[in-house]
Amino acid sequence: MSTTIQRQASLSKDVQRFLDAPLHRAYVGGRWVEAADGATFEVRDPGSSDKIATVTSLKEADVNKAVDVAVEAFHRSGWSKMPVNERAAVLHRIADTVEAKLSQFAQIESLDCGKIYAQAVADVQNVIDTFRYFADLAQTVNYRSVIAVKHHEAWVARHPWGACGFIIPWNFPFLLAGWGLAPALAAGNTCVLKPAEDTPLSALYLCHVIHEQGLLPAGVLNVVTGLGETAGAAVSRNPKFKRMSFTGSPEIGRLVAEACGRNLIPVKCELGGKGAAVVFNDVDIAEASKKLVQAITFHAGQVCCDATRWLIQKDIYGEFVDACVSQMSAVQVGYPMDEETQMGPLVSEKQRSRVLSYLKKGVAGGADLVLEGGVAEVPGRNGYYVKPALMAGSLDNVAAREEIFGPVAYLAPFTNEDEGIRLANDTDYGLGNSVWSSDLARCSRVAEAFESGNGWINAHNVVVHGVPYGGIGKSGMGGGVVSPETLNDYLRPISVVRPL
Ligand code: NAI
Ligand code: MG
């Protein structure tokens, strides 16, 4: 009881009003809709395990209606035919509206996925920046490029595709909604977004503010709430989409890609990772260890591009591990909206069991627990908390090979540059690796030698608007996010040719 009172005291009136709704409906065609069978699911605050919302659980027929609405809106709402500068102005207005409600969005996000408040603020700011980035970029695209060829008049025209589907996970619910929706909308497409069932609230709140301000024609943005195996699967199977984007686990990514393959719908998958940090003996040990500890405890390690294998050059191994242990034991685990908290809970009991199970499996497979981890107690809060953990040993260990998705790093020594690169690349994943050294020539060499979508130097988890970000192998396929290439993915090229 006291938990609820403390939480409510800190929430803005807007957010309280939003949360007080007895039922959070899906948003389709500019209307709030329920499932035909009336089904719902519950959403909890990971920091307290209290129920915070009841949400409509759509089934396949409901989702299919939403896709029909998005197809219809593509052809008839005027959105796809709107001059690009007018569409860009709408996207800027969306960014302005989100900015005006930044703290409300951040409170909802923090409460919904257990992200500490400062990180939730950063995520909301990222969404604002993403809308502005693609709004501006869309005005620089060459929508009609003439090709000089002998005896022909020829050009390539670029048009929006149609209705696009998005299935997103619970670790960065609002940020990933922005990364998906902004480029697709900027290019003139219509969207159907399926948020994760753990964290549907920020996407619904976005619909609320867009609806209130009348920013988009009805049917251009649709949010279909529901469970993965029903609503998510229905999105993935619908043949009327022109493009699909999935972010989440490789297991479900495969299912979505298979379903899209059957319909020959281009699909972009952003999946998990098992990133390495390759740390050379010439680093500032205190600084590098601090940054890696910050990276692995950032959103409690529920970050796909995180560094989870820390490869340390042999001669500094002992000293580096000691520095990591002392930094990591000092991380303050607590309720996400408490100011002094440095690391919040995991998103769900299911995710906590997964993380704890990897600690057990790792030890059973011969790994050392250098820093024990395990369940963390936060007084007065019955949330899904764990302590950060460090493991060490053979890189063949299950905890060194599989994605854990929690605040757990695996340490191992390496001798020279070649071995560091080889160990970093010895994984099925290929998202983000980092190299740490004061020798910048070596850093450039090693970063380029990584077999992954991204190579970072003296930093980890660096995603910047304008720089392509995507994965290879088990980490993803079909293109990346936040760069000019992404906008291009949402434009359909047509070659027009006239023999002269
Ligand atoms: P998931 O892959 O099951 O969920 C991601 C999204 O897919 C959610 O919206 C979910 O509703 C939807 N989904 C689930 N089943 C579906 C289906 N059959 N067809 C279509 N959509 C479906 O991820 P989950 O189970 O929540 O997490 C498991 C593990 O996946 C995590 O421990 C982590 O290792 C990894 N993961 C990676 C993420 C990333 O950012 N790359 C994000 C979330 C999870
Ligand atoms: Mg799942």
C-alpha cells in the first residue's frame, strides 16, 4: 500500500489520469478499440510488481482489421501524397508535442519497464531527436534521380511503400517505437506497431497526445496491443504489409522472418547480441573499468548491443578484474524513480529467472563467480531486482556464449591483438564490439576487424543519428536504423525508362 502512495505522489497529474483508465485500448484508425472477444492482459511496474494497467489483448482478426485500416489510410488519407515538407512539419510537431510532455513520457516509461528515470528521460529525448532527424533528412532525399544512359530517357522515382509493420520489445519501448515509426512516417508510409506485452504504455500515450492534438490523419499510426504469440504472430503473418520490422530475440526473429518470407515481404530484424570489449594493457584501468561497469549496468544489462564478454590483455587481467569488482559492488540497486538509484530492476519475473538461471548454468559449466550477483532486496519494493555479477573462465561456457540480457559480464584474458580479435569474433552474434587502448591506430585496426555491425573505440553502446546501426549473423539482417539508409528502406524505388 505504501508503495502505491509513494509512487502516486511523484507522478504528474497527466500520467496519473492516463494510468487511472480502467482499460487501455488499442489505437486503430484514430479510434480506441477493444478486442472482439473482450480479452485483456495486465501490465506491472517491475520496480514493485504492482499492477499498473489493464490493456486490450487483440487477436488475429482484430489485428487484420488494423492492417486493412492502415492500407486504406495509405491510399486515401492524403498522408502518402502530402508534399514532403508538409509531412516533415507534422513530424516536427510530433517531436514538439513529445518534448512538451517529456517528463510525462519519461515517468510512464520508467514505471512501465523499470528504467531509471534519468535514462527514461534520455530515451524520450532520443525519440524527439529521431523524429527531427528523419523529418529533416526526408527533405534532402532525391525523389527523382535522372540517370544518363545512351539512347534512353531514364530516372528512378522514390515513393512510400504502403502499410508497414513493427514488432518491438520491452527493453527500449519508446525509443524503439521512434526508431521504427519516424523513418517510415517521414517517407509517407502508414504504420501498425505491436508493442511488447510487458511495456505497451508509452506507445499508447504517444497515440493519446497525437490524437489530442490531431497531428496525423486517422489510420496513419495504429498501435495493436496484445500478446506475442497472438497479436505479434498476426502482424508477422499479414500479407498486406509492404515492409516489416522486428526487434527482439533471435528465436522470435526467425519466426517473423519465416512468416514474412512466405509472403515475400522484406523484413528487417534487430536481434540480440553477445558483444565483446577488447581491453589492451595501455588503458587507464580505472576509467575503462568504470565505463564497462556503467555499460553492463545500464538498464540492468537489458541492452542488445551491450559488452557482455570482457576480454582483458593478460598482464593487466588481475588488476582490471579487481577494479571491476570494486566498481560493480558499489552500484546502487533501487527503485527506478528514486534519485539515488543507479540500476533498476529487470523487466519481469521471467527475465529475472532467466538471468539467475545463467549464473547457475555458468557455474555448473565450470565458470568462477568473481562477483556473486543473485537476487537483490530493495526495502519496501517487491520488484524484480538482481545484483550485478561477474563471471570468469573458459569462453566455451554457456554464460559466455548465450545472451543473458542482465547485468552479468564474463571475463577472460587474451595475449595479443590477433587473439583479442579472434576471441571477440568467436560468436554467432554480430552487433557491437568495442576496443579499448590509448593507441588509436591499433583501435582503428581492431574496430574494423570486428565481424559485427558496429565497432566502437574506448566506449560501448554508442548509437548516433546519422551513423548506420545494425547487426549481422544472429544479431540481425535486412538493414539498420537511425541513418540515411534507414529512410531509404522506407522508400520504394521505381525505374522509369523511355527509349529515345
Ligand atoms: P521476444 O522476442 O519474445 O519479444 C519481442 C517482441 O516479439 C514482443 O513484442 C513480443 O510480443 C513479440 N513476439 C513474441 N512472440 C511472437 C511471435 N510468435 N510472433 C510475433 N511476435 C512475437 O523477447 P522476450 O521473450 O521478451 O525476451 C527473451 C530474450 O530475447 C531476452 O532475454 C533477450 O535475450 C532477447 N531480447 C532481445 C532484445 C533486443 O533488443 N534485441 C529485446 C528483447 C529481448
Ligand atoms: Mg518471448
